Amino acid sequence: MATSLTQEQIEAVRAAHPGVFPARSRALVRWAPWGIAAIYLVWSLWFFEFGKLFEASDRVLRLLSAIVTWKDMETWNYAGIYSGILETVAMAFLGTFLASLGALLVGFLAAKNVIRLAAPRHAVRRVLDVFRGVDQLVWALVFVRAVGLGPLAGVLAIFISDLGTLSKLYSEAIENVDKKEIEGIRATGAGPIKVIRYGYLPQVAPVFLSQSLYFFESATRSATILGVVGAGGIGMIIIERFRATLYDQVAFVVLNVLIVVAIIDWLSGRLRSTLIGR
């Protein structure tokens, strides 16, 4: 015949097996973040006027119709469009190339296994935080104001932004090298420059190249947006067509940009496979 447990026995079992019978406070701590996140999500929805989506449905349909209906294609300025695309690719390449060269130096200055003194290393890292903490579009606005309209502002914006991010990635790769190879080269009496040349670079060069190629792909897309604020490239053509309500030409330009980005992605993948291996 089954007998009921007393309260004292239940408390003794709880004390002996705390994991099986979690305390209410522990359960509250576990579920409180989820509850706060759900409340914040519901509260955030009040900022969005979803009713406007239904009100704008007619305008959206007219816009989509204008995008897919290409008219008077023989009058389009194809030379200007493709010149702008080439300028955008050149901006992305030059900005990424300069950023990669700068990161090759700054990355070593930010690596703790190269620069042992904490003060200069942290100073370099804080500067890099500023470079990558400010959005690339903001840098473009700054340089448009400083050097005027044109691709130079776009190149400088890509250079500063990518320098901050690439330097951080380079420094992390440098900090993860095989220390035994470094110690072996130092044991031969090699100086700091030769240690970097024959100890660090052979290990991190494939990583550096892969990251730079990826940033070149990303910079090509970014350079398209930078032109919207006057930093040169195809973005200026896109914003001009938008203002003139030539949405069919905007669609044509965007399609060509997507094709160019896909080609760059394919070429960079082949280059990585050739120089680094699969």
C-alpha cells in the first residue's frame, strides 16, 4: 500500500537532488531574458506603421511595372553606364589594395605577439576601432566634403574603412601563428625583420590574400552605394536615374552591377584556388 511523503521528506529529496528540482529563482533567471526579449519585440512593433504597406500597394505595383518594362532602350547612355561601372570597380580595387598594404604594417603593430608593450598596441587598436566603427558611407560624406565630388572620395572612404577591419583580421591571424617556427628562426640569430619575413609571412600570407580578395568583392558592392553621396562610380548614375523616375534604366544598371559582382566573385575564387589551394 502506497504511503504519502511528508513535507520534510520532500524537502530532503529536493536538497539531495537540486538539479532535478530546480529552485524557482533559478527558473526565473533562466526564463527572464526570454520574457524581456518578447516584451521588447512587441513594444518595438509600435514604431512601425504596417498599415502603410497596404496603402502603398498601388505605388509598389506601378514601380515594379516600371522596373520590368524597358522603354526606348536605343536612347540609353550605355557608354556612361559602363564607364561608371568600370569606375566603381577601379574604386573598389584601389581602395582595397591600399587598405591591404596599410593593414600589412598596421596588423603587425596591433598583434600582441609582435608588439609586447601594451600601451602602443592598444593605441593602434583604438585608432582601428574608430576607422571601422564609422560607417563607410559616413567616411564618404567626410571625404566628399574634404576633396570634393568624384571617385577620389570613394577610394579614400573604402581605404579608411577597410584598413580598420583588415588590420584587425590580420592581427588576429598573426597572433595565431605557430610559435615553434618563430622560435626556430629566432634561434638562428635572425633580426625582427627577418623573423617577420621568414617566420610570420609564410604562415599568414594565404589568410591575408583570401581576406583581401573577399574585401575587394564587398568593396565593389559598397562603391555602388558610395556614389549616391557623390563619391563617384555607378551610384551617381543610379541616383540621377531615380530622380528622373527612369526606373527601367535603374533596373538595367543594377542588373549589370550584379553580373560584374558575380564575375569578380568567380575570378577571386579561382585566384584563391590557384594561389592558396582548395
